[in-house]
Amino acid sequence: MSYSNTCDLESAWTISFEDYEPEEEGHRESLCALGNGYFVTRAAAFEATADCIHYPGTYRAGIYNRLVSHIEGEDVDDESIVNLPNWLLLTFRIEGGDWFSIDNVEILSYHQKLHLRHGVLQREIQFRDSLGRQTLLREQRFVSMALPHLAGLNVELIAENWSGNLEIHSAIDGRVINNNVDRQKEYSKQHLEPLETGTLEPEGIWLKMRTCQSHINIALAARTRVFVNGNATDSVRVYDCEEAQVVERIHLSVKRGSAIAIEKIAALYTSHDYAIGESGEAAQQAIQDAPSFVSLLDAHKRAWALLWMRCEIDIAPVEYLRAIRLHIFHILQTVSPHTTDIDVGVSARGWHGENYRGHIFWDETFVLSFLAPRFPTVARSILLYRYRRLNFSRHLARQHGYSGAMFPWRSASTGREETPRFQFNPLSEHWIRDKTCLQHHINAIIAFNVWKYYTVTNDITFLCDYGAELIIEIARFWASIVTYNPKCDRYEILSVVGSDEYHTAYPNTEIPGIDNNTYTNVMASWTLCCAREVLNILPPSPCAELCYRLKLSQDEIEHWNVISQKMHIDFHNDGILSQYEGFENLSEFDLQQFHEQHGSQRVDWVLEAEGDDINRYQVTKQADVAMLFFLLTEKEVTVLLERQGYQFNRKQMQRTIEYHLQRTAHQSTLSRIVYAGALATLDSDKSWQLFAKACFTEISDKDSKETIGGIHLGMMAGTLYILHYHYLGLRIQNGSIYLDPSLPTHLKRLSISLHHRSNDLQIEMIDNHLSISAASANTESVKVTCQGQTMDLQPDTSVAINLAHTKLLA
Ligand code: BGC
């Protein structure tokens, strides 16, 4: 890969590529995709339609459609994010030549740059066509962070050694299907059906389509203007309206040396949008009202500047800064202030591709921890995605014989369980039944996210209106899924799957699930405690109303208390926390030898292809028990375990993490993140190694074909989680900020900005020196506690603390 690796403070704002590599195009399309929290467009070449190199994709957050496919003799229906009509499509031909495509010209030079600060993608290509004509092409594009329905593309052509007629083809292409992921090739793909196309006077084209099952109207309109040497041309236009594509052709005559600028502004609306009459009309109106590319770009850059102000972060070494900025960039492109007006969760792969079909898993926990102290309204809207599906989750719980609410492992538009019935193993070409929907631990993380949001923002209104109900209904689910085992006088949670998705059953059994997954059981107990605490915090009247509405009795609350003190937690004989009951008795697995033989292949697939079964071995896909030490502090875990009558100490924690780390294949990008966090205070070198590896997964992992289907948002946000909550030891509780930094020695500097309850703070750690500054515009003092000292930081003041001596300097 010709990704440019050199880095200084300024170049840490860009991701650059210095040549065109067809086999890496899919990866770059995701990595350099542009979006604004409302929609995302992949960085496909503007002239391309989908083929074996290119995959143009545009996705509106949360627009799903369900299709039936025939898999393994069964009709299965799957809900997917929908690839929308391609607004980018634009190409040209010089008299007597072929339509331009990067794949059929001689490339003399190539530069591609993603500007993270401005949210702009640039390409510059100097090329020669088959008739020896040399052209310099400069392209700039953005998806507006200021006006979320608009996007812009500007293509400049310089006729270096030729004159002649130029024909421009600018289209909106609705002949698209969902075909981004190889492993989904057997599934149905046609999600859109055409409705209407048309043209606008004096300029513009539009197209309207509809998702075939969810019946959501999708409207796109585009305006294409051409300038020669900076002057608008009155060129001849010809329109072509087909059923699912609308094209405008512009003809002009070009003189050698002249510069032709083609400016395309597109608008996207759907029938799910607010404040519109009809989506087609809204899209047409939007491009008629849209200002020039330059003014739109200016507004877009300003919007990004404001976002970055809230997200300022600095770390040294500087190459990590680029990775961290890239991660923030993609978080904000997936979930931004524009998301607050739409009903969406945090999709695992951003809205950047079709892997995992745009489904919502548990990855939001990483993202929310970054958003809540900066964009509380955005974080709140993500939690509301869950609240709106509370009724469906109650229904799911009842369907399975439980009380309360049982959230699905994967959800999309309705909150129904969307985990596919089968997974395809490309090595054996077998379809395997997917039992990962037994990951009920997702319920605990939803409660955890609500609670963290409340502790960070103090948004008691949210807690009263939505949050408490979510937590209580999830607590009820846990209280109903447990089984009392009189032999040991303990409560157990049976037949689940932990976050390590490899183990979905005991060896040689057909019964799905494993018993007493430690992460699940501890977090269930945590939820039950949390629900009780929430009831203590709610003001009396909303509390009484909620209890009345939910028919919550004191006995039920007391029962939660009993369960939370008697949960079965499985330990190995030597005091290590087991991943689940019986894990210790599985056969050992030589991961090193496996990697030597099979590289980074998935262990479960290789074993299945060999007629073996992963359930027999002590090898895990990703961190599982360690997730406890990622989410909770050592003290919190210890207190929870002691409450249940188990002794637990630091040595056990260390041995537990080491034991499981040695057996982890890291076949989810979340895995290293979780271990890096869990090890932050135990083994900072190892923690840093894992963190460093995670930081560059997306940018430079050439082997990973995975990014073609979208970026790994959880991993990206996870790197930020570690910086904040592990390396800086940040906790926000009861209105105060607590810091307990422990920076790995490789991390020379770490500085973050926080928007804490409308007050801006800058926290910086260099070596042992911690400094905290409050912005002059703050209206209140902020309470900060570090190493047992509490300070009231007045507006426009700073404190510096030498952590080696805990010396207060100012
Ligand atoms: C992981 C899950 C994760 C999902 C989406 C899977 O591979 O096992 O933990 O939520 O990817 O990122």
C-alpha cells in the first residue's frame, strides 16, 4: 500500500495515498468515505459503477429494508441497510475517445488525500488517454456537515495538450443493489424499486425510488454546472430519464490549456425525514436553493471546525494522533448532531458499507463514552433508539418466557432480533446455524450506557422519562432469566453466549449455549444493583409514578437484591475467573501453531472445515471476561464479587487477564481494545502494545479485507475510551471529574478537551505532569479530584499537578 506514513502535527490531519492500487480500492472507499451523521457516501471513484474494483455506496443512517432469501432450503428474511442511488456518477469523454475511467487510462501521477479537519476528499490524477491526450484532473468532494441533506463534487480538468469537444455525463444512478459483501452473495440484493425521474428548469435532474418492503421513499436531486476558465458556460444539455437512472449530458468545446470545472451538488431526502412535505419535492427544492460549491464547502468546513473544537485531542507520538483523529472523524461522520433528529443507533461498521447489514450490536458503548461528555444531546438520541424499542424488547422477553425487556443481540428498524439464521463458512462452503443471538449480555451494556450517560450529564429528566424504565425493565429480565440452584444456594444464568462468540455450546451436545458466563453474570448482578440505585436517586414523585406504572413492588426490588448477592460466578481451581462454567476442562489449543499454519484465518472456520468443533477448545474469538475490567474499575469488580461472597484480589485479576489473553485469537477488532484497557494499570507495556496495534488496524492492515464492508467503529471509539478512561483514569460522577492517570511510558503526551455540563476543560498529561484548565467563557466552577485532592476550578484558571510529588502548583 502506498499510504503515506510520514507524520507531523499538520500531516496528522490527512490520510494520503500516492498511487492507485485497484486491489486496495474497496478498503480506501470505506476508509475515506464521507458523511455527516445523516448519510455517508463511500469514496468510490466518481466515474465508477460497481464492479470487481469499485463499489459506490450511499447509505442514509437507519434506512433499512427486509428481503427474503433462500438459504439451506429455508426462506430466511434479513433486514439490511440499503445502498441508495449513486449521486456521484459523473464521467466525460474527449472527442473520439472513451468515457473516462481510471482503469482505462495511463496514469502519470496520482494523489489522494482525505482531509480530516475539513471533511474533504481530494484526488489529483494526471493521465494520458489512448490517443495521447494528457489531462490533469483535480477532484474535491464533501458530504455537508452544515446542511445534512447536501453533498458536493467538484471536478476540474486541465486540457494539457489537446483541444476538442468534451462531453460530460452526470447522473443519478438508481440501478444499484446491495452487493458490497462477498459472504452475503447468496442473499437477495434488490432493495429499491423505481418510482419517478425528472428534470428541472433551468438545470437539474432528480430521481425517486422506494425500498420494496419498508416502503420508504428515497429522493435524490442533482445540479451540475460547468465553468471554463472560471466562467459559467451556457452549454447544450441533453437529458435522458430512464426508469432507475436520470442522466444529463453537457457538450462543450475545449481549447488546449483551458481549465474546465464541473460542479455537482446533490440532495438526498427520504420519506422518514422531518419538516418536509414530500421527499421528491424537498430534494428538488434543496438543489434549487443550494448556493455554489464554494459557499457550501465553506459552511461545511465551519461546521467541522466547531465539531473539532469540542473534540480537541493531542497525543504524542504524533503518528498516533493521526489514527486518533481518523477515529474521531469517523465517529462524527456516523453519529453527529444531525443524528439527533433521526431514529438510529450506532451501526457497527458506520454507514460506510454493508457488512453486518448496518445492524446495531453493543458497540455503542465505546462511542457513547466519547460523545456523552462532548455532545450529550447526540448521546441521548442514541439511547432513545433503545427506548423506542423497549416495547418490542418486552415482547421478545415474553416470547422467551422472561419478564421485563430482552433486547436483541442485533437490531435494526424494529428492535426485532436480526441475527441471521446462518453464517457462511467460506473455507468449507457450509452454512452454519448462527447461535450468537444468545448474547444476552447486550442487555447489561444498554443499562450500563444509560447509567453512564446519567452520571456524566446529570440529565435527571432523561433518567426520569426514559433511562430508569430501561434499567428497571432490563433488571427484571435478569431477575427472570436466572435459575435458582438449591445445591449451592446460588442463582445461575444458563444457555447463553458470551462476547467470545466462538463458544456457543458444550462439546458433543446439540443444546445451544453455555452456562454461567462470568461477564454476563457479573454484569447482570451489576444491573440489579444499578436498578436499585436508580430508584433511590429518582425524585419521589417520578419514582412513585414509575413504580405505579410498572407495577414495581418492594418485594420485587428486594428479590433483585437477593439475586445480586447470590449469583454463581465460576472460578478455576487456582482462583482465576473462568470464562464460563467448564471452560477450564476444554482441551488446550496451540494458537501459535495455528497462526503459523493458517495465518489470520478464523479458528472456528478452519476447525469446522476440518470436521472439528471450536467448542472443544480453550480458544476464544475475542476478549470476554476481560470486558469486566474494561468497563469497571478494579475496585468496582472486587466490590461486586465480594458482595456475592467471593474473594478477589489484584493478583487474581492479573492472572485472569493473562490466562485468557493467551487463549484469545483477537478475531474481532474489539478484542485488543478490551485487553489494552483491562491491562492499563497492570501491565502498561502490554497494554500499549495492544493499543498501538488497534490504532493502526484500519489504516494499514493490508491483509484485512474486512474494511471493504465498512469501518470498525467500535474499535475506533475503543481507542478513545482507553485514552480517556484507562490512561487518564477519567471518571465523571456526581458532577465531579475524577482523574487517576497512568500513562504508558510510550505515550509522551495526552491532552483532551471536555465539554462538561456546558463548561469547557482542557486536561493535559505530560510525563508526570497533569494540568487542567477551565475556559474563560465557563460560567461555573468545575470540581476536579485527583489523588485524593479536590479542586474547584474557576473559569479561566488552571491547575498543574506533579503526580510524582502530588504538588499543587497553582
Ligand atoms: C464481534 C461483536 C461486535 C460485532 C460488531 C463481531 O465480530 O464479535 O462483539 O459487536 O462484531 O462490531
